[in-house]
Amino acid sequence: MCGIFGTLNFNSSQHDDEIFRELFHRGPDEQHHIQQDNLQLYHTRLAIQELTELGQQPMRHNGLSIVFNGEIYNHQEIRVKYGLVDPSNSDTKTILMLYERIGMQMLTEFDGMFAFALYDSNNKKLFLARDRAGKKPLFIYKNEIQCVFSSELNVLFKVVRPEIDYASIADYLYLGYHYRQSTPYHRVSELENGTYLEIDTRTNVSKKVTWFDISSFYQNEHQLSNQETIEQLDLNLQLAVKRRIDSSDLDVGSFLSGGIDSGLVTAIAAAHTHRLKTFTVRVEGSYDESALAEKVAMKYATNHTVVDISFTDLQKDIEKILINHGEPNCDNSAIPSYYVAKEAKKHITVVLNGDGADELFAGYRRYVPFKHFDFFNSGKVSTTAARMLARVLPIANEKQSNYNYLYRLLKMASYTDLLKVYNSASCDLLVGFEDQFLQKPLMKEISNDLLLINQLPISPLKKIILTDFQSMLFSRLLPKMDIATMAHSLEGRSPFLSKEILEFAPGLPDRCRINKITTKSILRDLSLKYLPTELINQPKRGFEIPLKTWVNGELKNIISDYLLAPNPLYANIIKKRFIEDLLEFKIQISDERRAKILFCVFGLEVWFKGCYSK
């Protein structure tokens, strides 16, 4: 796990110290760079595999050069398969040797998380590539003659100084995050998961290639019995966990909540390492799952630690936490993620987690209605009835209540626009307040993607899960965890995002995901083999963030200071009077939704003043 940076036809030498300083937290062990032809490549290393100098980067081999961020967990298997031999035990060297053999087709062989830049000096080609899910980030600035790329936006901005893209900011305020390629800057895009960019370094002409498209796997449903499905999933998960333990020269720990995702990972991991270190988080003000996690820890005799997280320093830390993202961010779960990673780093450098399980196996309660009703194509009668009923019902204020659940279902069913249906299902931020925008959100990319997904010959449940994988997981959840962990030089590994599971899970029939109203049905079935029964039927809770309490309490003054300051950025995009009315409780809206909107705009202003205006 590292930080990478590079330039093509751009002299970045005067920024060397700044680049290494900004990416130091991603790679505190070593920092190196090279210049070759019209390229400069930078690397900051967090040493996990091949701890000797044989693992140093940028790495060269027979006219090839690479800077690589991530891990290839099956690289030793690849060496055996292709007869690759080298004194180095580095997975980076495996990439270079395999590229010599089969070119960029090599990506389909990898089980890993990665973002890399590989320069083929023999053919004058630069390849920028990302893994299947997009676990490791890569941002690219490109004009007619230059290209600059980086693991993080903050350092990219400091070197290139791109202009703000106000249309993208409007989209952020509406959706709650930057979707797919989008960033807050002109000429800066995020390379998408499962793609690589091939650039001719003589002409700067580029082409983007999609090497992994998960939607194709959703269209081929497995014809297995329930027992066969459980057994195959078990084999895939065992392989994924084993690889993620074996491919580390440091101890590997595991996050252990009271849920089944981390419980399964921990149970399997305990069989592959002596006295596995496990960590349970006990968050102030949230449901305490530590007793349930303790049962798993005792069952598998792990070296268990309960980490208590307090938010006493929240007012002092909030700007730093948000600025770390390098773009406007309003995912409030980034706050506990930051503190969890900070505490875990005191005990371990590599940790397993359950990321991706909810988006692949239907872990959210809001997925249940999609099993039984097609909200993407609800019909005029259903839409009209839902709209009329939603208008007369009182606003739902309690986030976890059944009434709030039903109220949001009605609101979602009342829309015919696919974007509104999806947005009200996922974050319900500014749907219905479109008239408050001075610069209308365009949302072209997500709207086009929703149309394409809706046309696929798959069930409504698969459509919402696929959309979440491509949008919310890629654009919000994985970046949140990457930023939180790497801020503390901690590597997170996600077995549920392995090559085998990403190719297997999409083909599951709906009954394996939702059984009547039970979520993650197939994972619960598998859990019978590994976990105490008390855990198996627990609902998903995650971090129960007291956002409305923070917005009205600990963060009230700092939010007001930002939003009521002279000439705020948001006033160019959304009516300032609307935000002022929200602050003064003059808008008829639920307390939770009010807090989410204010925090979203606050995240924009913190980014503008802390990143762009510095």
C-alpha cells in the first residue's frame, strides 16, 4: 500500500519535496522518484511485501518502469502458472514480468487491489490501471500535451492548480458525492474501476479500455442448488482470506463487529494464522456490538482488543478529517472511520474487513422492497397513489423507525425519474428541492448509467445492487475507507472484493440475497457453519452516527461560521436563503435530512477553504 504520482510532458521537479510530503502518510517507509524520457514517476512506500530493497519503487525491468499502489494477492500463483522466476518476492516485479509475457491482458489474472502506472519505454506507452472494484484511487489531470496523475487530489491540485468545475459541484450537492469519473476540478477525472488508460507518450493520444465489467456477470444466473451455492461461496471466501493473509510479510489482523460479514472473515482467517489479532470498535452513542463480537473472538481464540472511540475531539478534528479527502465530502461515517483507523494502527499495519459484502449480497434494509416491487418502472397508477399518500402523511423524523422506512418507500414510489428513484433510495438529500439550485445539477453520467442498467434483462433487486456497486461503493464507501486508513498508514484488505467473489456473487439468484424480508440470505446460511447463532439474525447497524445531534450541538458553531461567512462557494450554486432557512429550522423537513443537507454544504465549504483557497 503506497502513494504514487507521475507526470508526462510536465516538469514537476520543483515540486519534489511537496509531492513526497503530501503522500508521506501513504508511504512512510521509503520515498523515491525517477525521470525517464518525458516522464517523471514518484513513489512513497508502505512496506508490506518484500521488505528488502528488492521491493523498492519506482521499479525497472527490461525497459519497463512502474509505480504501483496496492497488492496482488495471487502473484505467487501467477509466477508458477507462467513460469516467472526472480530473486525478488515482490508482487510489483510479478506485474512487470507478466506484462512482458501477455501485455495488459495480465489484469484479468490478478486478484488484488491496485492502481498503477506502467511505462513501456520500448513502445512509448504509458498505462494507468485500476482494480475491479476501485479500492485503490487514481486521479488524472490531462490536457492536449500533458498528463499528471496521483493517488490523492490534494497533491494533484497543489502541483497543477486546476480550476473549479461548478457543474460538478452542483452534482455533488444533489447526489452527496462525486459520481464515478467526476471531481471538483476541470480537466481532472478519476479513473474508473475495471478500466485502464493507454497513452502514447509521443503524441499524448489516449484510449480508455474497460477490462472488467461487473454488469455482464449479473446477466448470467447460476444454476446451482442452495447447498452447492453455499459450498462454492465458502470456497471462494476461504481462498480470498487465505491469499490476503499469506501475501503479507507483516502480521494481519481483522476488524470484528457483531455482524456476519466481519465474523465470517475473522472465522476463516483464524484458521490461517496463529492467534489472529481482532479489533472491535465500541462507539460512543452507538449500539454496542462488543458482546457479540466477543463470542466470535472466544470461539476462535483470537487476540482480541476492544477499541473505545470517543468524539470529544470532533470539533478540533473535523476540518482535518474532511480536508483529507481532497474533494467535497459529506459522508459523516468518515468521522468514526478516521478514529477507528487511528486506534487500529497502534496495534497492526494490515487489517481485514468486510467491505463490499452489503453491496454484493444485499445487506441493506432498503433492498428488500426491490425484491418484491419494480421501483424503476412502477407505473402511473402506483406513482400517483404514492405521491398523494406521501403528501398527507407527517414527516418522518426517527432515522431507524419503521415509519421512516415506510415513508421513504412511498416517496421513492412517487417518482418516475430514475435519478430521483435511485437518489431517494440511497441518500435522499435534495430530491424535491431542485428549485433551490441556481446552477442546475446535470447528473448526465449517472442518469445515462441508470438508463443503461434499467435496460438490462435483470431483476429490480439486481439493478439497485449493481447501481450501488458502481456508484455508492466505488464513489463513496471505498474512498472513505481508503482515506481513513491511509491517513494513518494502515492497509485495509477486503476479501469480499476478491476476483472470484466479484465474478461469482453477481450470478446469484435473488432468493440467495433476499429471503422474504431477510437480507444477505446466503451469507446467513454460510454463517451457520462458522458463527454463534446469536449473530446470524442480527440486523445491519453499522456506525449509528448521531449527525443531527452533532449539527445541533458539537458542530453547530463551526457549521454556522462556514455557512454564514461572507461569499461562500455554495451561494454560486444553491440559494443562500435556503441554507439560512435550514439553519433557522424554517424548512419543513425531517431533522435527519436537514442535518445531512447542512453537513453536505459544510463539507463543500471546508474543502473550498481548506484545499482550494490555501
